[in-house]
Amino acid sequence: MSEKTKQKEGLGEGGIFDARTLGVPKMTVLGVQHMFAMFGATILVPILTGLDVSTTLLFAGLGTFLFHILTKGKVPAFLGSSFAFLGGYAAIAPAGEKDLLPYACFGVACAGILYLVLAALIKVFGTARVMRFFPPIVTGPIIIAIGLNLSSTAINSCSDNWLVAVVAIALVVVCNIWGRGMIKIIPIIIGVVGSYVTAMIVGGVDYDTIKNAAWFGSPIHWKETVFSLIGNADASLLITAVVTIVPIALATMVEHIGDMSAISSTVGKNYIKDPGLHRTLLGDGLATTLASLFGGPANTTYGENTGVLNLTKVYDPRVIRIAAGLAVLLSFSPKVAAVISSMPTATVGGVSLVLYGMISAVGVRNVVETRTDFSKSRNVLLAALILVLSIGITYSAAGAIAFEIGSITIKLSGLAVGALTGIILNAILPEKDYRFDDDNPEHPGVDFGDSGKRLEKQKK
């Protein structure tokens, strides 16, 4: 059978499996595998931010279904919690305050709408014309700053119990470097489980919450949604949330494009062309907005699941939809959420230390692999200003730049100032050298979902 015939039959290059020939039981097992691949990182975001775990699982599943509907069911992508917005949540609700989180969610919902704007622009003008405003010299340093801004939070959490934290760090590193098969795909969840068990042995887990939690319950808590702000919202805080968080989407949209390139490379189909980048952006953006309005974290296409695709060679999107359905079912069990929420602070700190470092590392990878020319003064200046403003303002005494417009006080986080400065200066300064080719997409962005190994898998 020729490769062309195999692709027509849904087998893909090299004769990969067609899920239709596997049967429902095996497809279900594959779906469970995809769910566990995304599980560790997805549930970590609500634990770090104070958002609800059950709500997160619900909208990870619903967001994935929405994405598949808008992309005509063609793209085998799972949408899980995005780590890129952690800095935004921390800026608005640094201690996970329940009364402040709806404001942060409103900012993230507006960031999701920015995806829709970019999708419309791409539909009208084409990908290359729009992407020239978001080159790696801008998005790379922004992503580096996101990780560095969060680093102190990870250290503070680890200091609660360094033994428990080091166990988490060691397991993630060992599984990622020396693991094989699924062990290599789910180092985060293995690190969490191993560290959790260690905490249980040394007496660092509170079981009361787990015992008292019901087995079944609603995953949506209306007082924690954006709708709870209607009629009693603080206008200054709403505007601050928007101007602080929306600029982060400039980096995550490029992340999305990189994810689509990676999935296209894994499967052997150009999803940037069909169903089209405008459709995938639309699905990702609407899923993020929907989740945020109901108190969930931002969504993003997940690298772990791309790794599972590469491992199993089963690319049928229906397997991903099975995983989404399982996530929705789990969201209706407060008992599951209680087990997750009882995770020790040091466990969260150990895993987040690795993840925050990876965020900065993939920002570096972004500028390196796109061959950004640092012999040009414009590029050095752009990177310097973005990094110093983003990090310097964050760790200054005030922690933000505040100014008043009438009776409204607006606070710009360091990340917002750095991002806006980089975008504006890049548009003004001469000698632009970045070109985005949507006919033969390279890896133009980065991802916060994998363990830094996806590019190596693509090249092999």
C-alpha cells in the first residue's frame, strides 16, 4: 500500500494505527491515557492559583469539545490549563483570594477574546502579515520574564518542607531524562504522587477535607464566577486586571501556533492550512473565555498529549474526545477535588519550581531556535527593555506602575509594561528580520505543556 493510499485510509505516514480498527474498549483505554497525560499539569494550575479543581476539569473537557467542533473534528488536540497566565493571577490575587479571583478571571476572559481578534485578522489578511508583529525577539523575552517573575513563589512553597519538595523535583527530572514510554510522558504526575506519598509518611497531609467531601456535586460555584461581579464590581480593579493580563495573550497566541506546528509535524498533516489557523485560534480563545467566565483557568493546547500521539501513533481525534468526556465526569466528584486540593504546599512548590524554570527555558529556546540575530542593536535593546521592565517592576517596592484616569486607578504589572514596550518598539524600529511561513511552518512559538522534548521528537 502506498503512503498516499495509507493517508487516505487514515493510516498516515508509516502506516500508523487507525482508531476505527481498534474497537471501543481499546479506544477508551487510549482516552484514559490521554487524560492522565494532561492530568498532572492541568490540576496544578488551580492548586497554584486558588481556582477550583472541579471547575478546571469540567472546562478542560468542555473546552476540548468546543475546540473540536470549531476545527471540524480534524485536530487531535486536548485543551488543558495554561501556565502562561499564572503571573496574571498572581498579580491580581497573589494569595488566591476568592473575592479577587473573579477579577483575574475577567482579565483572562478578555485575553481569550484577543484570540478571536487575531483569528479574524488572519482570516482576512493571512498568517504571515499578522505574525510579523509578534516575532520571537518580543515573545521570547516575555516568556522568560513570566517564569522568572514566578520563581520566588516556587521557592517560598518549597521552603515549607524541602524534603517533600526535593522528592518532587527529583522524580520529575529522573522520569523526564531516563524514563521510557508513558513514564516519560507523565513526569509531572509521577513527581506529584511520589512527593504526596512522602508527605503522607512524614505527616504532612490533612485528611479531614477528603473525609468530609461528598462523592458527587456541582463543579460550578456561582460566587466564584465572573458573573458574581455584576452590580458590585470595582471598576479600577477590572481595568487593572485587563491591562495586566491581556498582554500575556500575545505570547500564548504564538505558543498556540507552535503547538499547531508540532501537532502537524507529529501527525503529518498541516493543520495550519486545514482546518486553518484561524479556526484553531478561535477554538482556543473561546474555550479560554468560556472557562474564565465560570471560574476556571485559561486553556491551551497541551504538549503532553502531542507526546502521547507520537508514542501511540493513534491520531484519531475521537480518542481525544473520550479523554475530554472522562475529564467532565471526574469534575462532578468533590471527593476527587478534595484529594487533589490536599496536596502539600511543598509538593506544589517542587513541581512548580521545575515548571516555572521550564517556562523561562522555553523562552530562551524560542529565540535560539528561530535564529534571532543578537548582533543587531535593535534586537538587543528589545530583549533588554522587556526583561528589565518586566522583572524590575515586579520586584520593585510598588510591584506595579500605577496611574489615575479620573477616579479610576490603573495598575500595570511589570509583565504588561514589558510586553507593551516590546510590541510597540518592534513595530517602530527598523531592520525587522522575522518572516513567518505558513506554507512550511517551522516551530515559531513555544509551549508550556511538555517537558522540552517535543522538538527532538519532531526532528526524529
